[in-house]
Amino acid sequence: MKVIVTAGGQGTKIWPFSRKKQPKQFQQIIGQESLYTQNIKMLLNKYKPADIFISTKQMYLRMAKEQAPEIPDENFIVEPDAAVGRGPAEGFVFLMLSLRHPNDVFTILQSDCMYLPANKYLETLEVMERLVKRDQKLISGGLMPTYPVIGVDYLLLGDQVE
């Protein structure tokens, strides 16, 4: 599996703490390292650096590389510095990865989120990879809604997949 870590957002939801020049994913919000660094380290427990791709803006490339020195330079996919939302950036990185690795399964991880407990998240990725390979279908994830939150996918649960 290839993992795409998105790290191009400007962190406007927690402004003024997060600024254009220092967005939340690269700041120490919880713990002694940035959320971005914590997520890279979590992924490195299961995946090789060559299987982790970083999608970020040109203006954040230096920070992204400094905080994830294990990731090869060719695995940084640089998007324009325009603030146009996640859709175009994710579409671009999907296209790039599908051209580079047409037969691989890939997933997206948002660098400004915490995935706890980490071992359960990594196990979930394993299950998702097996299901995609077996059923040749797209998998999306979301939350069980308890209150409305902008920017979160809400799903109607169906039957559990074996």
C-alpha cells in the first residue's frame, strides 16, 4: 500500500494560532512534535519510506522535508500555493500516484489529525488494503455523527464486511 500524507493546508480553522507561514500540521499542538511528524513516525512503524508520499504546497516543502527526513525527495508531490481547498490537491496526487504505481492500493492520511490508538489505525489500513485487493472497490471512511461538523464525512453504515 502507498500512503499519501496531505500537508498543504493553511490551518485556517485554528487561526490565529495557525498562520499561513506556520500551519497547524507543522506545529507542536499535542506533544513534543508536530502532528505531521507524529503521523510520519506512526506510518514508518509499518511502511517503508518509499511507500509514503507527501502532498504539500511549494511554500511548505522545506518544513515538510525537515520534519520527515526519512521520506525520499521524489515522494514529495508539490501542489501550487493557491488556497483552493483539498479537492484539487487530492485529485492531483491521485493522478500522480495512479501513473507512477498503477497496480498499487493507496490511501490518504490528513497530517493535521491524530489517529489513535495508532496500532488500531495501522491494523485498519491492513484490513482496508486486503478488502480493496479482494473486491476491487473504493473504500471511504467517516465518523459516526454525534453532532454536525464541517469538513467531516458522515456515512450511513451498511452491513459489516467480512
